[in-house]
Amino acid sequence: MARRKKIYEGKAKILYEGPEPGTIVQYFKDDATAFNAEKKAVIEGKGVLNNRLSEFFMTGLQGVGIPTHFIRRLNMREQLCRQVEIIPLEVIVRNYAAGSMAKRLGMEEGRQLPRPIVEFSYKNDALGDPLVPEEYIAAFGWASQQDMDDIVAIALRVNDFMSGVMHGVGIKLIDFKIELGRVWDNDFMRLVVADEISPDSCRLWDIETGQKLDKDVFRQDLGNLTDAYTEVARRLGVLPSNV
Ligand code: C5P
């Protein structure tokens, strides 16, 4: 680690300068946080599983033509990614009511929504990532109208891909969060899926039993988080041999 310059340390990952200009190294920690870091724990093996799972999802997205920041996995806990200018939004897609939406609208968790709903939170830990309308995003210049159209289109394509993949292994994709970044190839700007896609940032329920296989296991004290993530990895065929 000492050979790399740390750029940023977040709740679940550390970003280091990459070996070439325009690259970064994402290191997946075992730290789990919930409720804006009011609840914290170290969950052994989580970082290794999320590194693998995020690699799996990002590679799959690239395979269906959705650009991501992912370049390649380097080792058990690290992946090489393109450096992006992160858009300060958490883009959430919901297929079934759960979490903050269920709470806000007094809905029963698990109720199927009439169609996938895309919503946006302003990425700001101090404020607890508040939900924001598109009007704010445009007015404060966080993303242009063209960016927003592209972001919604990308989010829905990610939802189609992820829902299909998860359905194939008997898991319902309740909702998920992605982050997007801008990369420039000469003067041409592209939006790419950045950060991570893992059970930390999705809600995943077993289709048959309704068992939760995501970070709600930690948030709601439902059992062993590593076991839940291992089950997701096992079904997807991406289980690292030494977890
Ligand atoms: O809490 P809420 O219901 O708004 O979360 C929606 C989805 O976004 C969940 O899958 C949750 O794990 C994810 N999320 C996230 N990071 C946040 C907030 C939500 O990954 N800061």
C-alpha cells in the first residue's frame, strides 16, 4: 500500500493513484456502515466479495455496451479503474418498494412498483444524501439536461441487465444505487458507470423465500452479512476460492 498515493478514503473503499495517468486503484475494505455511518462494523471478507462482485457486474455491463470505469481486477481487494469526474448524485432505481421509499410513502416493503422508478440523491454525507428533484440538479449545475437524459437511460439499462442476471439465479432485484462519472477522450465527454455495484448498494431478495441477501442483513441485524454475500457470489459463479 505504501507505494501508492491515497487520493480518498470513503466508508467502504480507498482510492489510490493508479500506475498510469488517468487511472485509479479502488481498494475494497471490510468496513460496513449504515444509517450514514451511525452503525459501523468490520465484516471479514466483505471487501474481497464486493471486489469480485463489482468486477462481475461491471464486466457484464461492458459486455452489453454500457461503459463503466472498470479496467481490470488487480488482486483480491483491488481493481484498476479509469479516473472519472464523479457526478455528485446517487442514482437509485427501484423495482419494488423498500427502504427509504417504503418509509416515506408508508408502503409495505416488497410491493411491486408500476414501473421502475429512477430517483436522485445529492451525494453529501454531512447532509445524509438527501433526495433531490431534477429541478435542483439542473439549477445547481450538477448535471446538464443532456446528462440527465443519458443518466436515466443508462440507469434503466443497468436495471434491465442486473434484473435479468439476478433473476437467472433466483434473486429479485428490489432496488440499487449507481454513481456516474465523466471521462474525456480528447474533447469527447462520455458518462460511465463508476464506484461499485455490489450487495452493499443493491437490495437482493431470494425469489422463493424472500430472504434478504444484501446490506439490509447488516442494517437490520438479520444474520451474517458475509454468508449473504457469499450466497450471491456462489449463485453467480464468482466465489473466490479462499473466502
Ligand atoms: O435507503 P434507500 O431505500 O434510499 O436505498 C435505495 C438503494 O440504494 C438500496 O439498494 C441501498 O442499498 C442503495 N443506497 C446506497 N448508498 C446510499 C443510499 C442508498 O448504496 N448512500
